[in-house]
Amino acid sequence: MSKLLIDLYDFDSINDYLALNIKSFIINLQEFSTEKTLNVFLEQVEIINDLDDEIELFINLDRLYYNDDFNSLSSILKKLNKLKIRKLIINDAGVVELIKELGLKFELINGSNTLNTNYQTIEFLSNYYRGFYLSNEINLNEILKIRDNTNAMLMVQVFGKQLMFSSKRKLLTSYFQFHHLDLIDFNSQNPLIIKDLNDINNKSYIYEDSNGTYVTTYKNVNALDYLYDFIVNDIDYLYLSNLFIDRNSYLRVVNIFSSLLEQTINLDMAKSMFKDVNLEVSSSFLNDETVFNLEDIKKMEGI
Amino acid sequence: MKKPELLAPAGDLNKLKIALLYGADAVYIGGKQFSLRSAASNFSLEDIKEGVLFAHYYSKKVYVVVNIIFHNDNLVGLKEYLDELSEIRVDGIICADMVVVDTIKKYHINLNYHISTQQSITNSYAIKFYKNLGASRVVLAREISFDQLKELKENTDIELEYFVHGAMCVAYSGRCMLSNYYSKRDSNRGGCSQSCRWNYQLFNDDNEISNKDNYFTMSSKDLNLASYLYLLIASGIDSLKIEGRMKSIYYLATVVSSYRNIIDEYLANGIEQVRDFNIDNLNKAANRATGNGFIDGYHYEDIQLYNNREEHPTKEFIGLVLDSDGEYLKIEQRNNFKVNDDVELFGPNKEFYSFKVMEIFDENKNSIEVAPHPQQIIYLKFDKKVSPYSMLRKVIS
């Protein structure tokens, strides 16, 4: 049975979701994950973990690491193990090797949002990872074909901003310095917006953290229309991101998805309720395809 | 001191020959399938076979990039393609998606494999992971500094490859979907539209921060680590990589020969200072501003392009020498030139001549004043024999 997997705003917000019978949460750990809405310290993980026996925490360690980081990474992994945290989301194969060396046992989720695009890769990497966050750029048919061909735990994003780009470079800081502009906040709590000069539809959020720069979609992916396919095909976790969405709207969206999943409302009702939330949405790549062959590119661009 | 491999890109068979003749120890090429850079000509299997034969004839190597991130539909034909590459005896492949490793292992295909920079390998543990998967080399992330590289080299026992020259992704390689979202072109399957180099308006809520004089861009300067080569060689790095499978033969000849000179001069005489001649040559080939990337740490705006992001394709390359008999040079024209132009001739065997064009002849040996047509066959009087694939460039003061 598919489960909803969600983000938190703060510790208090967890009760809102427990009330909806949602118990799977992604927790971003300060210094070890890409900054999102809520970024916590290890001590705070312990508090959340103790709230309810059925709470399932996915600790997000999705940064790329350098050799200097591995002492602190070892230490945090040992502490997480002690707290009986089992599920880690990672993006760096070095973490797999480190965990092996430390003799620790975790269920590792490969969190790459660009590299998990076919079933054979996932089957092969299942020797090292228990689960996979499927890339945002693949469509419904591709997702379902992956499901048909692997037993790995699969995660798909069904709502929220999608990460498009990550760079080690501090692109906003550099821009402000180069042009001698007064620095303003542009972190995960205060993103800026970029708009393509030649196509106003190409609009995104951009922000920095201590590890670099991130660009996300401006619109929220909304996969309500595809939820039945995900549920009936046993996609294990359906992720709803709260990045750059206000707390109340997010709670309403989670409630809609939860109610549809619990069959207390139907799709029409869900869509109608969703309209009232008034968020800009798209179906992203779920019913779309990208091109890559030169001939297809020329055809698409009318060359 | 260990001599590192100088690894050059080649977009087609002609470029492969030029890169190797001008001093590369190895080239990396893309086949018609499974390779990024869909806009490059790329190699048929027959071309790969000929390229490998050519390289091996001169004791050099050919690596084939099989570096797309596969979608389900792309899996068809992968095993057969890898079998063919093994049969052709390429020296290795460069892959980004672990499906390639799986296929090689599953079917016991005899191929060395290198892990592409698309996997963003930044630490010793990740290197160990890929070594345990059987990789013979990893291509390090471009974000690695020299100090980090040195430490990685000291702590690992598989080959490490490091980018030293050419264009750079501004994102961690393989972790950028701007092109997918903005133009429906899949960057991880060769369709990248380089959206990072576009101009953007920048807003804080509804207030525009940018204006027409300072639009926001994520464009990166190109990499040029010529002056760091002595350090890199001393670190024991195994392979020094030049980027650019879509670059011209002139770019390849210029950049490869410059790096060849710098490496050889350091290894032979311990000369750390790069000669002005080589720096000038590299500058002549550059069509974008260059920087040092991450090698000496991270210096924020120094590695970004802002107001000066336009490309400036060089017009200096005026002809490719097809033949010479000690009396005439037979030349294929590449850019307009005329009588009285000052030119330089340089060749794969370190030939170098400067002279003024006194007379130009057309294909029928009729005297002409200008050579205006691309790929026009022309003749210049020249009393020395030079190597085929030598090149002529105009001296622009």
C-alpha cells in the first residue's frame, strides 16, 4: 500500500499530520543535507523519533561530501544508528562505502533526482540501496515500467517544487558581489526568482545554502490525476514537498492527497478542493517526454 | 616522475587523427548511440574501428563514452553495442549510468570502464565504491581542488582523471535539469540546451534586482589549468583531460599541442613556468574567457561569466594543409585570407613558420588575390615539406 511521505515545518506541525494518520517524514539534518524548509540538529531528531512508535523517519543526508566531511559523517551515522534510525536518503556513493566500513545497518535510499531513470540500473543498485527516489524527469509509463521490473522500494514526488539544479558555486553571492549590490537573504526561507529573458514561462526559484546554489521549479507538480496509477501499482512512497509553500496550504494539500488515498473523497472532489488552495501547478514530466536526438531536437525547435 | 596521459576529445575520425598527431596520448569519442553531445558528428562502429586501428598504430588509446543516463527505452541494444566495442578492442569506455557496469559484469564483456564525471565523485569513499564495482578509473568531479586531489591520489589505488581545459558545467555534472524543464531537451541524454548560459531577470518577490546591464546568468568561465600542470604532474595524476568533443580541428590542434609542449618541457627540464608561446596559443584558441575553476579553492565570482559572456569564435584559422611537396602547400581554406596577410604555419611535428602570403593560386594554379570560399582548394608557394594536418593561421595584430 502506498504511503504519503511528507516534510515538516516545525516540531509542532507533526501533530497535524499524525492526526491525518501520516507517519512517514523526511527530516533534513543541518550540515548534512541540502537546506529545505526545516533543517534540524540530531538532538531534535531524537525528540521526533520518540513521539510515536509508528513514526517512520527518513533522515536526509543528500549532500555530496568531501574527504574533510567524513569524520563528522561517521560520528553522525553512529549516533543515528544508536537512535535506531533505519532509513537514510543519500546522494553520494561514498556514504554506502563508509557505512559498510563502520559495520552499520541502514536502509539506504538513493535520493538522486536525476540519475534513477531505468529499471536495470535500479535492479543493479539494489545490491547497495533498499530504495530509490525516481528522477523527476521521467514520465508515468517509465515509472510504471520500473515498478514492473524491480522489487526495490520506490519513491515518487506527487506534489510540490521540484529540484532542477544543484551547484557547488555560490551563484547569487557571486552575482551580488560582482555587481556590487547590497546583499539580501536568498536562503531556503527567502528564495529569489529567475525569469528567462526570452520566455517568461521559464521561471524558477533560486536559493543558496552553505554548500551551494539550488534551482527549483516555480510551479508545483500535482500528480492527483496519476495517484490511482501509483497506488494500484504499489509505488511505495508518494512524496509531497513543502518547499516555498505556506504551512496552511501544505496541510490542505496533504489532507486532499490523504483523503483520496484513504478513499474518503473521490478524484473529482479532490480536484475541486485543490482548486480552492490556489497554488500554481503543473503535471511536470508525468505525461510529457524530453528529446535528446539531434533530429528530434531540430523537429521540436522547427529547424 | 610519472608521465600523465594527455586525453583529448574527438568529435569525428578526422579530429581523432588530429588530436593524436598533435600530441594526445589518448582520445575519447562518442558512438552514434548512448553518448552525450548529440550535436557532435560522433562515430559509426566502422569509424571507431578505424580510429582504434589508427591510435594503436601509434601506441595511443581510444576510450568510448557511453555516458547517457539511460531511460528504459534506451536499454535496447546496449549489450550488443558493448560487445562490438570489446570486439573492436577499444581501450576502455567512460560510463555514467551503472546499467553499463551491470551489463559488462553480467555478460562478462571484456571492457575496461571508467566512471564519468557525471557521477560527481568528490571523496575517497566514493572512489572506493566504484573501484569495488570494477572500475579501472574514475573521472573526478570538476569541483575538486588541488589539495583535495592530492589527498585523493594518496588514498586511492585506481587511476584518477582530472579536467584541465575547456567548458565546464556550472552545476554538479549530471545534476542539472534546467534544459529538460526549460526546453524539453534532456541534458543527461545529450540534448543539453545550455540554459545555464541564458540571461535571466532576477526578482526578490515582485521587485526586480537585475536590469539590462546586469542580467543574472549562471554561465561559467571555461577552464584553463595550463599554469598548474607542473603541480598536477607532481601529484601523480593519471590522466589530464581536455573537454570539447564539438570543438574544431583548429581548437584541438592548438590546445593539444600546447598542453603537449607544457607537459614535455616540465618532464624533460623541470620548467614550471609556462612559456608565453604556449599561453598565447591557448588564448588564440579560446572563444570564451577562462579561469582556474576550483583548483586553488573556490573564489566565487572569479569563475563566472557576467557582462562578457558572448562567445568569440576565432577567425584566425585559415587553412588545413592537405599536402606539401617542397614547392607548394596544398591547402583547404577555412577562413578568408588574402595576399600580404601575415600567417603562421604550425604542424603536428612541432613545425612552426611565420611568413607573409606573397601569392595565392587556385586549384588550376591560377594566381588569385584572395581565398574567399570555405573548403576551397588553394596553393601557396612554400619551399619546405611539412606534415599533413599542418595548419595555417592569420596573425591578427
